[in-house]
Amino acid sequence: MNRNDKQAYDRGTSLFSPDGRIYQVEYAREAVKRGAPVLGVRTADGVVLAALRSTPSELMEAESIEKLHKLDDALGAATAGHVADARKLVDFARTTAQREHLRYGEPIGVETLTKTITDNIQESTQSGGTRPYGASLLIGGVENGSGRLFATDPSGTPQEWKAVAIGGHREDVQAALEDGYAENLSLEDGLALAVEALVAADDEIESDELNLVTVSEAGYEIVDEETIAELFADATADDESDETDESEE
């Protein structure tokens, strides 16, 4: 297919190309890949969400960059991609969760919330005059006493994971998660694995660029800077020892 043919199919979200592709959705996925990495780890006690918060300038207040969001008492989200698109999806998720409280008097399930969000995302892939959301979400929470972790896609597809990364350097972060993940991790183990995975993908990051939260039956809890610094020191020490062992071989 030449470029002119491709242009005829990438001008709208409701058109399939002859090979069954929706180019606008693929462009939205590319926007997610260009975002800073975020990850989630499901543990025996709940879910860990982590994000790399990098600023384009030293003059920008790092606290103004939000990558981790509280959706409900035992629900959280991590976002990657276009910030404005992600904020709209987070607001939609919060409204949906509160509506469930008002209507039924109980919290919404993690899977139910995820599928409601992805149904909303999918509508943008088949309506004229719209474009797909250029953002993906990781949604973690506790349901029936167990942690659950889902990822959304700009196509409107939900997927459940044990541990997953989205955004920039996804392949490297995901490989580190696959190497270090084990069943029945504790929340503390999940936090350590999350930091190790982000450090493995980018050895130039600093501890103050990391954000971590845990979502458990105790609720949505932000990990303090001191704990993050300790986890970061352990992860970088392990990384340096691994490099030393490899050089000695």
C-alpha cells in the first residue's frame, strides 16, 4: 500500500484499511509508548502502582505532574500517554465509581470499572468526528479480598495482568518484571520489584523521580519519600553488584 492509499484510511477512526487496521488507534498506541513508564504489580495483599515522573525542565514543579491517581477508597490508576486524555479518563473513572456508591451503596468492582472505562474508550474508535484517547491506564484494586490489576488500550480492550508495564521503555521494564515476579508476593516485595524494574530500564533516574502507591484493604496509600529512597538504594546496589559479577566473569 503506498502513502496516498494509507492517507485515505488514517483520516477517520471509523475506517478499516484493506488489511483490517485502524490507523488512528495505532497512532494513539504510539502516543502511549512515548509517555513516561508506569507499572503495576499484583501481590497477595493488594496491588502496587509505580510511575517515573520526569520533568522537561528544572524550573517545573515535579509535584504538578500526576501519574498515579486515587479513584476510590480501594481503587487506583496509573496513566501513560497524553496527560489531558488521561485526566479525562481518570475523571470518568472517578465519576463512575461514585455513581456506584450512590446507586448501590457499595464500591464498584475492579473489573466492572475497567470494562466501563474501556467501553467509553471504544466508542471513540467508531464514531465520526472523534479520535481515540492517546492514553492507557493501569487500574488496580481489591475485590473480594484479592488484588486485581487491569490495563486498558486505546482500542478499548481490557486485559488482566499479574504484573505489567506501559509507556516508554515498556519492553525493558516488562522483562524485569517477568524475571522478578513470583506468586504470593507481599506488598513490600511488590514495591521492591517495581523500583528494581524501573531502575533496570533506566539507570540514570533518581529516587525523587519515582512515585509509588499501594492499593489494599487498608485503602489507597502513597509511599513516602524516605521509603522510596531506601528501595531505590537497594535496587541500585543490586544493579551494581550484578554488573560487577558480569565483569568478573
